[in-house]
Amino acid sequence: MTTAYDFEPLPPELDCLAIDPAPETPSEDELLRMYRAMRLARVFEMRLASLYRQGKIIGAVYLGIGQEAIAAGVASLMQKNDIFNTVSRSLAAWFYRGVEPKHVLARWFGKDIAPSHGRDLGLFLADLETYGIAPYHNGSMASWIPSGAGFALAFKMKRQPNVYIAFTGDGATSPGDFYEGLNFASIHKLPLVVIIENNQFAYSTPIHKQMPVKRVSDRGPAFNIYTDVAFGNDVFNVVRHAKKAIDHARSGKGPVLMEFLTFRRRGHGEHDDASYVSQEARDYWALRDPIKLYEEYLLGKGGLTPSALEAIETECTVIVDDAVRYADSLPFPKPESATTRLFAPR
Ligand SMILES: Cc1ncc(C[n+]2csc(CCOP(=O)(O)OP(=O)(O)O)c2C)c(N)n1
């Protein structure tokens, strides 16, 4: 039995229990598009958790339950030809960009499906052409920052008005890649947007055991770049802060470090019971669940009816049911193909 770490609530200026987009209310279409992406991610991930327990998933499953507002809010600001990367912890960004749940699920099942034909699992996705999702070159979550700086350098050299958005976690700000990437991007004023989903833990390591500063954003001044920190479970607050950050990078003023405070409501993966997380922390963040906060707004000032939200939930459930059927129906890669597709053709 692990002892849980002490819990610290957010300071009042970084907390919010009643969310509101004012003064800039998005159109109803946009409100619902973000909501659908978040809800679909939640329904999908809850199903993934049970499929994992049924032994249907190959490998581990890592969920982003409780972090959906950051993924959907940031994805809503992306423009044509922007490039981003996330792992599946930010599934709502994939869904917002149009990735189909059935394709993600088939890969968690290890099935023979493009692009990797069972060679990697649902945690990663790369599809530059269709969704602007960058290829990943290894599993280290900090390594995307220097590679993102490379993409951003290409944008700058081609005078292309795009940004590279690297989503990553608080733990990923400790390895050297984080420093090298941001240092390089700052010197060359590259359009690199680093979004930190600070969910309070890197696996079982809490923030205070992984960094000597209170917040990831305290590291920003070392790079002399635009840095900000904000509550990440309010989708409107995410849009407000991420917009300023992305505009800054897009306008040629250099990279940004944007930290969103959130909470991982599950273990690091479904194999982890997270007994190091106190009940107090779980209860505190349950009240700040991003979908709960969003629904309270939509049903109140947003003017939606409970049946409108139920219809979206049903729609998401049907999509996920179909995804399970589709993934089940596909074959596994053939054993004799095991040595193919591992290296680029020469
Ligand atoms: C260099 C390296 N060490 C260890 C791991 C295993 N690992 C994968 S994710 C992770 C924790 C990352 O924490 P954080 O960046 O806070 O992201 P989160 O998982 O909380 O979203 C670890 C230790 C890894 N991928 N790469």
C-alpha cells in the first residue's frame, strides 16, 4: 500500500468553478464542436478502459480523462497547415481534427491497419497529410520539442505563417531535450508552441519531486520567451490563453511556453491504481472535471437543453460501438510480415 502525497489546492487566481466564455462567446457550432470532441474522447476512453480489462488491448492503455479541455481548446485554434503532436492522452485534439475513433481503436487492438499495420499501438498517431499530426521518432515525450523546433524552423525558412504545437506533460520538461529545443527555438525566434498539460504527476512522481520550481512556467524566463500559466479545465480559459500564445508564435515573435494546470483522473496507465494520489485530490479535481464544468455552462448560460446533451452522448456511444465492431472485424498482421515495414525503402 503506497502512501498518498499531500494535496495542495490551486491558488484562487488559477482556479474556476463556473466557466464562461465572456466577452467572446463562440458560435453554437464551435461550442458544440469542442463539446463533441471532449465527450467523444471521454466515451471512447471509458470504453478503452473496459476493453483493457477484457484483455482486448495489446499493451498498456494511457488515458487523458480529466484533461480534455486543453486538447479540444487548443485544437480549435489550429489553422490549415499547422502541425502538432500529442500522444493519445490528448485524444480530444485528434477527434477535433477529424481522426476517426475506429482507426484509433483498431490500432489499440494491434490490427493490420495503416499507417503502421500493427507495428505500434494506439498511443501514437502520425498523419501529416490528413490531420497535421507529426510523425514521432521515439517514445520520449520531451523529444518532440527539439523536433518541433525543426518543423518550426522549416516554417520560418519557407516564410510559411504556421506554428508547430507540441503537447506534452510536466514530466517531459525535466529531460535535456526540453531545454535544447526551447533554447534553439528562442535564439532563432521559431514559431514553436509548447503546451504543457501539467496533470500534477509524471507517472507516480508529483511535481515537487521532479522540479525545484513550483510551476513549469517558472522555467520560461531562462529561455527569454513568452510564458503563461492558466487553469486548464475550463475550455474557454484554454482558448483565451492558448490564442494569445499561438498568435504570439504565429506573428514571428518566437516560441511560447504555455502551461495548463489540470489533473490526471486515472492512473498513469490503466495498470496503475494511482494509490499515491490522495482522496482529497481526487475529490477536489472531480468538482473541476472539464466536461462537468462545460456541461454546467452549456445547460445554464449556453441555453442548451439536457436532451440536446443526451443526444450527443448517444451519438458518441454509437460511434464507439461501431469502432469496436470495426476493430474486431479486422485481421491481425500476418506473422510472416513481421520483418517488413520496419525500415524506409532504400
Ligand atoms: C526518456 C523516457 N523515460 C521514461 C519514459 C516512460 N514514460 C512515459 S510517459 C512518462 C511520464 C511522463 O510524465 P508527463 O510528462 O508528466 O506526462 P503525463 O504522462 O503525465 O501525461 C514516463 C516516465 C519515457 N517515455 N521516456
